[in-house]
Amino acid sequence: MSAREVAVLLLWLSCCGSALWRYSTNSPNYRIFSTRSTIKLEYEGTLFTEWSVPETCFVLNKSSPTTELRCSSPGVHAIKPIVTGPDEEERYLFVESSHTCFLWYYRVRHFLNNFTQLITVWAYDPESADPDELLGNAEEPSINSIVLSTQMATLGQKPVIHTVLKRKVYSSNEKMRRGTWRIVVPMAKDDALKEIRGNQVTFQDCFIADFLILLTFPLLTIPESPGYLPISSPRGSQLMASWDACVVASAVLVTDMETFHTTDSFKSWTRIRVPPDILSDDERRSVADVILSRDRIVFLINGVLYIKSFRGFIRLGGIVNLPDGGITGISSRKWCWVNYLLKAKGRRSTFAVWTENEIYLGSILLKFARLVTTTELKNILSLSVTATLTVDRVEYTGHPLEIAVFLNYCTVCTVTKKIFLVIYNEDTKQWVSQDFTLDAPIDSVIMPHFTFSALPGLLLWNKHSIYYCYHNFTFTGILQTPAGHGNLSMLSNDSIIHEVFIDYYGDILVKMENNVIFYSKINTRDAVKLHLWTNYTTRAFIFLSTSGQTYFLYALDDGTIQIQDYPLRLEAQSIAFTTKDKCPYVAFHNNVAHVFYFLDKGEALTVWTQIVYPENTGLYVIVESYGPKILQESHDISFEAAFGYCTKTLTLTFYQNVDYERISDYFETQDNHTGLVLVQFRPSEYSKTCPIAQKVFQIAVGCDDKKFIAIKGFSKKGCHHHDFSYVIEKSYLRHQPSKNLRVRYIWGEYGCPLRLDFTEKFQPVVQLFDDNGYVKDVEANFIVWEIHGRDDYSFNNTMAQSGCLHEAQTWKSMIELNKHLPLEEVWGPEFL
């Protein structure tokens, strides 16, 4: 945001509600907040007198509502404005003594001819950077950044790109150019989360902070069309938004004036407009809900779905197997699972559509299918056929393959209703009723949001209260404030709940319509009220940035929007200082390097998790798993106590113990022992001040479709591919045809032929590969067959010489046994 934009925003905010104050730094997302940082103080209101700061801090102009602050000593510093009216809030700012002073800056160029991205990287000091660098608009480094990067390079600095999911590393192969490093990485939709890391090199005792970035295929915003008209929510309604679960920078926002689309967290955006001849004026101002599905925006208007894309604006209905009206809701996935195991054929859904009596699932290709009706659900759940059953909400859970359906159930539907919950698994096609029932007024509206956890966890809210269900619906209640209030409206001037925000770290923000914010943590019972950050009357929404930090988006009265970083960690620490809330443990570690692991037959996964805590508190790590019971576990616990602290380390090994040689039905046994298991580590106790509350990952057991086998020595490179064929003498063919058989050699499938002396004994060596390359030699029995029907092969050993006690299976016996099957299916593991 430019200086002019900041001034306009502050002026607009200051005239629209009660006074408040906030702070900021030059470091994006408050990543550096230390004794070296310049802290900018901003007061909004008309009653300001001066700033109250401790002696260890220096304020540039004490009597200015907008000034700068520096604190020379680390620690907790009480800051507040002195005003002529009632006292303003006092904040307790945690200023660190950190040797991390510099940040990485990057620019990306996309090359679609070879699907690569050129990342230009340099180091910058936020305290001396150019404004364009601070705003993220710089195309090249400033003079100060060139000097800093060059100096760091002479000391041995050289950044690399680490991918978070696949753990690949990319570095620069070029010399430094004008203070920048250039790194080429391949485009990847399943490995988009990356981190810029540097060597442990210091300049003036300062390091460069690692930087998390999200690099996807190039994303474009839908352009504005001349002559098209705005599409919006009803006048006076609150903001609504949707974003791509795996690319949170791609989002859509609907206000009561416009709809905005972004692909870079609203640093830039376009207005979404629609043709003037499809919707009436009332319909254009009646958006009830919206979801973003890749580069398409789906609107719910008066019970009908419409879609806006680069190709235009159309109404969805019977042409895509959806109802032409009566649609009551739509929802999309909230959590990103790039990898998952889907045993069934087809794709998992990306969003759900429902009426009162039907549920439809849609894919990214806009192909819809009806999942179930309430009549069918009555039969599945063994409910009375005379009772009234309607669909309340459909929500995607934290599991990559499950969908939650909230059902309204009543027999005499006049005063109250019961809300049931059933979960549908898209892979197993099974419906499972959950241990969850909620009695509610007949006209009540509830909103659900599942947490990012292994066991199902859920928040439900109405206008005033938050109902939590954790640990697979065994830990439930109403979120309480320290004063004992479950009604959050009572502590926010009778405002009602607008947004519930949950991140991957377990942080929960409850934003009221007047922008009062309550903070909680998953698996805890209480919430605290945070300092006021945004004016009561400002229309705002909380988003998650690609770096995992929160930011506010403001919709202004002139039809534009602005963004502002929000220091959630600092604000929570300030409140915790006053409430004396303290994290019960010192450290919570683990060596889980991936969010997705694949276990093949005979493989095991060993991981560890560790917790460090003060003596006599008795903490431990809880391990929870959710999914089919296909894995066995072995546990080993080590304990160490020193200097008043205890360290407890839990080592776990996940494995299978299935003897496939002693089973009657190979495929049935294999199917029963494959699937997806979610695992979670969490401390036995924690509080809202703990930085990381959990570790969640998947273990998929089965066949990894990214793995393949190949015969050692058969390369697809290093030989000239030409039109080559050979002839098999008819007397060597099993079915004794009347003519010789000419066979064309397929280079692309078989690779280069292997040269062998005809006197050599040949035994194939089967090797296993994945998308990273060679994995290992396969130590298993295998079958070799000649697909054209040759039968003139001989073997090196007899059955007796190989140690067989009984006659083994042979091609001849298996062909005779399975005459009805093609050659490639007559012999396999299912016949052992």
C-alpha cells in the first residue's frame, strides 16, 4: 500500500467510528519485530494528547498521532495513547532481540514453452529498502539491496529453493547479476509451496530470514468487460469470500457494491462484471453465496447457480445435471491436500450443491452428479418415513475424501428441530452417522467449519455463540470467555458473528460484524477478546496469506478495497500477558518431513515426536489416527530430565504384517489392507499462547501411481530410433499359425534393445522408480511372458534344482487352467 493509499485509508477509517490505535513495521507480515525495527504508531480519533511509552523506548514525536517508535532493549513494552476522554487500550508489545535483520525478495518469470519459472532473488534490509520493495512492487533491487546482496555473496551467501512437499532443492548455476541470483525451477501444481533459504552467513551480525512462497502455474484474473454491469450482494449485507484451498492467493470477494477477483492476495484485482441481458437489476444485487473453483466463480442467486469464467457468464442447471432452481447452498473445500489415495475410479469432488432434499457433487470440470436424496438417507439411517428430513448444510471436513452433511430432523416441525450429522466417504461410498445431535429452534441457522486435524473437529456457530466439537465429537461445549460468557454478542456491543477464521496452526479468530475479534485455539474451551484493530463500522474480512499469515481486507465506500497485514501472534501475546496465560511446554518437535507418506507392501515408516516441559507438569504427546484399521504401531518412549526441564521423546513405527503367501483371495486381502490414514501428534495440554498445537499428516497404504518398474539396462536414450521389425518363425509360435509373424519394435515403450552374447545367461533385474528417479531393486518373484506367443524359451534350472518340493506353476499349466483369459491375465499373484 502506497503512502497516499495509507493516508486515504486512515482518513476514511477515522471518520467512521470510535477511536482506536494500531502499529506496523516495514517488515511484511511483522516477520521482524525486534530492537532493530522501526515501529510505526497510528492513532485514529480526535481525542489524542500524547503517547505513553516506557523509558527504554524512544518515540520520534510524542505528541503526534502518527509517529515512530524504537525500543532499544528486548522484552515486553507497555504502549498506549493518552487521550482526553476514557482511557484507550494498552498493548504489551513483545520486542525481540534477534539477529535476523534481512529478508529475501523475489520476482518470477514464467516460461510456458518449457514449463519453467525463473526466480530472481536478492536480499534487502526492510529498514533501508526502497518503497517499491516494501510494497512488493519492485522489479529490480534498489542500490542499498544491490550493495547488501553483493556483500553477502562475497561472504558465501547463495540462496536455494526448497520445495516443502517433495523436498527438492534448486540452486543457481549462474554468476550473480547486478546483486541478484537467478534460479530456474519447473512448474508444478503438486509441489507449489517453496521456501527461499540461504546459507548461515552474517553481515553486521545479521542473518537473512527464510521466506515461504507459493509458485503455481501462471494465474490470471478474469478481465473486466466494457459495458458489463456489477454483480453484488444485497445492499447493507456483510462481505462474503471464497478462495482456492491450495492457492490461497487466488480469491474472490463479494461486497454490496462489487465483486473482486485476485490471484495475488488482493495486491492487485479486477472487478467481476456480467452481461446486461442475463440478470435483472434485482438479481445482480442478490448474490447469496459464492465459491471459487480454479479460474471459475460460481454465484448462488435466488436459488439458481451462475458461473463466471474467461468464456463468459452462463446459468447452470439441467445442462450440467443440476436443478434449475431451489438450490439452498454451495460449499467448497477449506483445506489443501495435494496428495491422497483414491482407490475408486474417478475424481473426488471439489464443491457441493444442495437443495432441501437433494445433494449434488461437482468436479473441477463442472461435471455434476446427484449424490443422495433425503428419502434415500432416511433408509440409510433407518429413520421414520413419516418424519421430516431436510438438508441443512453440506461441508467438506479436514479429511481429503470426506463430506459432512448436516440434516434437519423433526416430527412435529413447529418449535424445535434436531440437527444430525452424517459423513460420506467419496472413496468407500459409505455413510457413517456421527455421535452428534443438536437441538435448535426450527428457524435457526447454523454455520459449520471443520478444523485441520486427523480426528474430525468442528466449530458451529449461530449469531451469538460458538459450539465446538473436538476429538471425533467426544470433547464438546460452548466457547466461553474468561468472564464466563458463551454469548459473544454481550462482549461486542450486541454485534453478531460475521466470520470464523481457522488456520493450519490451530488459531481461531471469531470476527463480529463490528470487527471485535475473539481468539481461541483448537482443542481449548475458551476465547479471549483481542484489542480492537479495525473501526466498528468498517466492512472487513480476514484472509490467510501465502506465507501463512493473516491480513485484513477492507471494502471502502468508493467501491475499492484495501489490504492490511494483521499481527495475530503479537496481538495474542499482548492479551496473554494481561491474562497470565502461559504455554505449558517449552518446545514441541517432530521429524515428520512430509504431509503425505506412501507405504507399499513390506515397508515401514518410523517417525518421532518430542516435547520439552518444566518438571512436575507431567506432559506427554498424544497420537491420534483416523481411517481404516490397516496399520500396526510400535511405540518407544525415552525420558530425560535436566536443569528443571523434562524431555520426552516418542518414537513410532507404522507397518503392516500381512502374509500374502497364505491367503485364499489375493485381491480381496489387498483391498482390505489398503487405504488412507490420517495421523496427528499433539501435546496433552496446551494454551492459546503455544505457537504450534499439532502435526497432521497422511499415510497412504497401497499402490503409488507415481511408482513404476523397469528392467535394468533398457534405456530409452542413447540409441537411434528407426523403423525396426523382426520375424518370429511360425514353428516357434504356440498356436502354430500358417505364416511367420512380423513384429514391429516399439521404441517408445521398450527402449533401446539390450546387447547380449547369445551364450550369456540372462536374468532380468527389476528396478523400482518414482517421480524422483531410481528407488531400489525389486526383491520379489516375478513372471516373464512373451506377448506374441513364442514357446521356444528354455530355463537355466529345473524345479528340483531350484529347491521346489512340489511341481510349480508353469505357463503351460496356467494357460490350460485359464483358457478363457487373455495371455497377460492367466498368471498372476491372485493364482498363488
